[in-house]
Amino acid sequence: MAAHFEEIILSKTAIRTVGNMAHSEKPHISVEGIDMPLADDRVTVDMILRALEFATRPTV
């Protein structure tokens, strides 16, 4: 996880992730997230804003 945040800090760009909850035996739940670096001075990342959305798909 630390490497993920380090990548955001060094690149100073937002990173989008997508997946599902198969690791929790719930593959019908999809996940989409975005991590956005925030910098007051546009140089030093002060904070990373994270948003996640979970959605269920119908099971067959």
C-alpha cells in the first residue's frame, strides 16, 4: 500500500483503480476508486483525497 501512495506523490497525478471483491468471496461486488493528490503550492503533495464506489451486480 505504501508503494501506491509513493507513486501518487512522485507522479503528482491521480490514479484510478478498478476491481471486485472476489478476494472476500463476493465477486458480484465491483469497486472503482480514485486517489487524487492535493498540493496547495502545486509542488508538494499535502494530502491525498481518495474516493471509492462499490456496486453490486446481479448474481446468476
